[in-house]
Amino acid sequence: MNDIFDGMTPIDGGFHVKDVNDEHCVDVMRMAYNWRVVLSQRGHTLYDHGWCYFGHGHDENGHPRSMHTALLRAVAAAIAWDGTGSPDGHDKQAC
């Protein structure tokens, strides 16, 4: 079974998931209470947009959220996302 993190590169504050074109990449970054999928400029220094995956509170079915499940949701969304529109399953658009 492949690990979900295979092929990702650790970066300061999170993981580089993939490059989507010559200018942008998709990263997953740790925030205080969530994980965030971000569309970054290559080099990971400037973020164009971010989408939060909550690691606190309860989901729409009343189940408690955790930082671990938030990380898994964010990584899965980042892997599947092509960098256009919004990634699936986010709880809030951050910026």
C-alpha cells in the first residue's frame, strides 16, 4: 500500500505536494487550528490563495475533527487538485 505522503517534499511549515505549471505549485501548510491547501508561487515564498481544512470542532455529521484527519483531508485534496478553481472538501477559503 502506498503512503499518502510518497512523493511530497517537506518544506518549512508543511509539505510541497506538486508543481501545477511553470509559475505555481500546490502546498499543504500547518496553521494553528487547521491545515491549509495553498496555491503558491514556485519557491514557496508567496501564496496566491489558501483553503482551510479544520482540525477542530465537529464536521457536518457531528463527528469530532482532529489535526490528523484535517491533514489527511488536505493532502488528499491537494493531490487531486489541478490548481484551478478550489480544491474539494475545504471548510473555508482563507485568502
